[in-house]
Amino acid sequence: MSNSNHKPQASSPAVEVEEFLKTLDTFAEPVAESLPAGPQAPERPALPFQPDEDAGPLNQALERNFAKLLEYHYTAHTSVWESLAPFPEGAFRTSVKGLMSAQLYAFRDADRLRFDYPVLLPENSADHWRLSLREVVDGLLEALADKEEASHLKRALLRVERHIKLLLPKKNGEHLSALWRKAAAAVGKESGKDASKLADELAALGKSLGVDGPLFGFTPDAPTRILGAAGQYDWHRRVAAFASELGDLLNAVSGILAADQAHSPEAHSADTLHAALGKEGSGDFDLDAFSSLLQTGKGGDGLPEARRRRIEQVLKDLKAGQKWFGGHPVMAEIADSCKGALALSRERESTFLAFFKAVHIARLEVANRYDAAGHDAFYQEFDRTALLPEERHLIPPVILSLSPEKLDAAETGALLEILNADLNIKVLLILDDFFGRPDGAKTFWQPGVAGKLASMAMNLNHAFVLQCPGANLDAMTRGFEDGIAFDGPALFAVFQPEAEERTALPAFLRSAAAGESRLMPAFTFHPGISAGLANRLNLAATPQRSALWPESSLTFLNGETEISVSLPYTPVDFLAMDGRFDDHFVAISGQVENERLLPVGEFLARSPETIERALPYVLMVDEDGRMFKVITTRAIIATARQLGESWRHFQELGGINNSFVSAILEEELARLKAEHQAEIEALENNHREEMERSLDQLGKDVVSRIAAGLLSEGPMSMAAMPVAPAAPKPKAAPEPQPAAAPAETAAPEPPAPAAEEEESIVVEDAYIDTPLCTSCNDCISLNSQMFAYDANKQAFVKDASKGTFRQLVEAAEKCPVHIIHPGKPVNPDEPGLEDLIKKAEAYN
């Protein structure tokens, strides 16, 4: 890259996001099959870049202004900009609006992303209650995978998907079939040649899907729609068996009343006969006489009046409840306040108490086992405590939808009361923001109570709790399923922001980034599972849950060189893209270097005393791909620390980096270390005592043998002395050969004195005074090929060539009784021999 105006190569027009929420590493994963860019798509660089400019003037400007920037970091006073020394043109920005986190740069064009929205809510499907549009299209692509002649359709299908997404803002909630037809026609029209044929082929593929239903984009009401579909699907499966029994029960009860009616006088009246035969059929008969004749005949006894009235009431109550088990949209009625939810819950409980009371009585009446004397009193006092668990499971839940602006102190208290009560109320809390100013407009924005309700509810240990970004569709839908199936209160806290002017980030990406940055960690708490947080609390949907901050790889261009770095994604990265905090960020061109500029991840990890004169920064990118180091204030850092501590708390509850476990482990390790040290000391003491006893006994043996030799008749035998039998004989120094001389003149040389002969003896081979060995094992541990034990477990030199001279010397130094004699080196080329030979002299 020769100058700053040079732009990197343009990016491919789409990015595939396979696991968008699990890690930021996948944020930068390119797509193999790309969507069309369209005529208005701007050409943008594939990678963020640092301008290829001389950084010297920029670094000098930073150094001149560092004190002012440090003042800004501590105070957030923007007035310091008035007294700054100038930076190079374009290298300093007092506003970061329009910039985005460098880690998210690959996802800057939201309409080119493929993710889990839009969501299809299939109607009358036994297999699925929700599908993403991407899953629908991928299913068609998979079916066409082996058909070479359909290659043109594969790319066209991706164009259909994109056109549907472009249509959706104005057609949100419209059926997939209708949207597919419009998109197929548009794609066919764009193709020009064979437009009609392509449109027909795409329309035929749409008809082959086998599913249809409303399609919803990533909108504020999407979680409500999805929760309703999840609840309806669960309800149909839950009541299927009982609905069949209820139909049989209704027929049986109706049959009892019909049989009673057939035996009543009214059934034989002239009017009844006239109605049964009709005008033409009754003309030839005297129906009054015929009625009198029937009534004078002996008939069966009818039902007692009390029983008949009881059965009539039972039938009425059964029919009133039947609608709930025959396709009624049980999730259609949604309360918007705690008061309204409680009223609806009481009303629904009253309805179903009457219904199940009728079911109980109906079963007894059909079996002819109802005993008025015993049963009347019981059913007069019938309340919720009389319901069986399987009957409570058949009462549809009440849905309560709340928004943060409704949560004043009274409503928050009422909500917590609901979540701590034995009520089947499912609360959907849709969050579109985390921050507020509780103490007035002059205070700094702080995380609000609404964002903490999920953790507060979990501490009640009574309600099912889900917290997640709405962008994490899998986590959200699984949480909806589990929470609806739970027979008790549930809270679903979902971050579903609207597209806003204050941030350049698309709503879906903003939701996902909130989960990454630990503002909205995904978790579920299920009190219905066996006791213990290890089973009840699940953090699996939070990316890189073992880490404080998730890390991802960022690749950028420095000149023409690609550089990859690993970056954490923190709350600072998230807040830098929120215009409300713009006064807390300032941007400097990315190539600036200074040892006191610290990446925010490192800054947050350091102790306060080490960063007093340092400035934290995050990497951001403008719309052209140019990188900036964005410095932030102490207030933002404090918020990040607070959120980090909240996440650490969740980690501990989830069994990750638990401080109690760590403390117990440290105590146990210290105890084991102390026990081990005590064992070592005991072994050393035993060894020392054994060695002293051995040396004492050896001394006594030597003295006794010397004394025995002195008292014997002959000279003392050397065999009786404690010598080292394994030691080699010392070699005598070679004698000079005399010059050749005539035999007659040669005279024998006198023998050399004994002292001179001893002086010429040199120890060359290594050996050990084996009888003196204490079996300490030091030399064996050093080299078991060089040293070995004999039958008495006393050491000798097995083979000096199997080790080094250094090991021989070290063994001699370690030997507690100094009985190892290194001799001379076997290998004359061994390094360091000069020093080793000097050390060996003390032991030879």
C-alpha cells in the first residue's frame, strides 16, 4: 500500500453466519454462496486497514497531548479539546458516531447477512412450530445439491431469500407463500432472459415447501409472536389425549340425559309426536289418543330431579371448557400489567376449577358411582388443592407482556410477587435498552433494574427464568419451550432493540453484540430440575462462558501486510456504538503507538495502581474500513468493570471459576503439600539415623578386625580389612625403556624406593568403596545405567561409559559418605572437563 488513499480489495457481497451468537470468530466467516450486491450496494474494503502513512508526527502529537487526554479520561470534560496541540489532518476525531467495532466490520451490511431471521411460524404443522427462512431455503438448496442442471436455481433461491427480506419491513406477518410469489416474480424479472421460465420454476419450488404461515422479521414484537406460537404448539400436544377423553365424556353425559328424556311424559306428548312426524305424517293419526295410550302404558322410572339437575350443570360446564381443547387460541389473550395478569389468572382458575369439577362428577355419573351423601359435600368445597397434577398441567398459562418503561417500583414489586407465587403466569419482558439515569439527568447512565430482573427472579428459586438476546433464536425458543412446559411462573427476559438513530449498528447485530459483551449473558434457570445449581442453571448459550470476555480473531491490513490479532469483546466496545455515550469516546488514527496506550482488555485486567497514567482504547472502523484507536473515560471503564463483576457472579453460580471451590482446592493442596513435606522429613530423618548406625557399626567392624589381626600369630591379612573389592587396581606410571646395550655390559637397576612408586600411582577408572555404601540411592537415581546395586544393595560402578564424567563428579559430590571416586574422563571431548577434573581431584 503506497498511500492512504489506496483501498483494499472489495468484499464479497454477503456473509454467512452459521453460529452468529456463539463466538465473534464466526462473525468474520465468509460465505461460499453469496447474495447479489444489487445496483446500490457500495464497494467497501474486505478488511479494515491502517493507512500507510508515517506515524512519527502522529506519535509526537499524541505525546504532546497525552496529559490533556489523561485529564479527559478521568473527567470526561470535552473542554480539553480547546487546548490540544494539533494532530495530523484526519487523525483525530472528538466524535465516534458512524464508527463500529472492528470485530463487527465483516457484518456491516445487514441486508447481506444470512441469519435466523425472518422466522416462519408454520400453521397446522405437526413437525415444526418455527423455522427460519434460512432453514427453508437451505432445505431447498440441499434437495438441489446433486442436480447440475439446477445450478441456476441455487443462486436464484438466495436472491429470492434476499427479496423476501427486503419486502418484509412493509409486509411483516404476511404469509410465506404470498411473499415467495412476489419475490420469485421479482427475481425472474431481474434475470432478463427466460424471466418467465425462472419465475415459474421458483414459484413451483415455493409450492413444494409443504409449510406456510406468517413470516416475521427482527422486530420488537417478534418475541411475542414466537412465544405465542410456542405456547400454542405446546398446548396442542399437551391436551391431545385429554381432548379425546373429553369428547367421549360429553357423549356419555349427553346420553344419560337423552335416555332420561326418552322416558319422560314430555317425550310422549301430542306436541312431541306431532313435531317428530311432521305435518304430512301426522294427518292420518289421532295423536292425542295415541299420546294417552302411550302414557297409560308402564314406562321406566326417570332420573331423580336432583341428579338430573346435577348432570345438566355438568354438561353445561363441560361444554364451556370444551373450547380450550378444540383449537382455541389459548395464547391470544395477553395481559399488559401485573394487575391485569392476576385478574386474568383468577378468572381462568375459576373457569377451570368449575370445568374439572364437572369432569370429576361426570366420570362418577357415567360409572354410576356418584353418591350424593358423600360426594355433595366434597364438591361443594372443591378448590385448586383438589386438582390432580395432570389437571393443573391442563390449565393454559396466562401471558403477561411487559416493557421496561412500565416497571415502576410498584409494578416491579408486583412482578416479583407473581414470580414467587404458585401461579401459572408466563412473563415476557422485552428489553430495548439497559441504561437509565435514576438519580437525574446529570448523573451517568447506569444499568437499569429491568436488565437485572432475570437474576433477581433466579434468586427467588421458584420461577423458570430465561435471559438472552433475541438474536439468539435457538436459545430463546428452547427457553420458551421449557418455560411454558414448567407448571409455575416463568420470566422470559429478551433483548430486542429497535433500529435507532443513535447507533450505526443494525438491531439484530446490536442484540447479538449485547450477548457477546456480557451486557445480556444468555442463561436459563429451571427450578423443576433436581436440586442443585449445577443442574438448574445453564450458561451454555453464552459464548466462551469460561472466559471473562469472549475473544475473536481480527485480521486487518497494515500497508499490504495482513495482520491477525486476538481481541476481547467488552462492554466498552458495545457502548462505543451508542450515541448517548459519544462524549466518552475520542478516536485517534489506528497507526498511533505509545506504551501508555493499552487495549481495553489489558487495561481492565490490570490492578489500578499500574494504570494510573495509562489510557484504555478499543479498535473501531469507519465506513471506509480505516481503523482508529478509540480512547474512553473512567466512567465507561467503571461500567465495564461492574458488568464484568456481574458476569463473574454468574460464572461462580454456574460452577465456572468458583471462588469457594478455588479456596477449598488451595486449602487441600496446602494440606497435601504439608503432609508430603512431613513424609519427606520423616524419610530423611530415618535415612540419617540409619546412615549413622551403619557408619558406627562399620567403625566397630574395622576396629575389631584390626584388633583381631594384631592378636593373630601371623601378619594381618588384607582380606580381613574392609576394602572395596570392586575397585580396580591402580595403574603404575609407565617406566622409561633403557637404550639398547651389549648384554655383557648391562647391569640390573636397583629397585625404586616404595615412596617413589606410590607417587607414580594415578587413579584412572572410576570406582566406589562398595562395602561403605549406605544405599542412599542418590547415584542410582542420577544414572542407573552407570551405577548399580550388588546383591547386598550396595552400589558399584557398572559401566562408566554409560554416562558422562560430569555425572560421575556430581555423584561423588552428592554421596553422603564420599566413597565415589570419579577417576579420569572416559571421553576426552566432553565439554567442561578442565573444571570437572579439578573437582574430581578431591574425591580420587
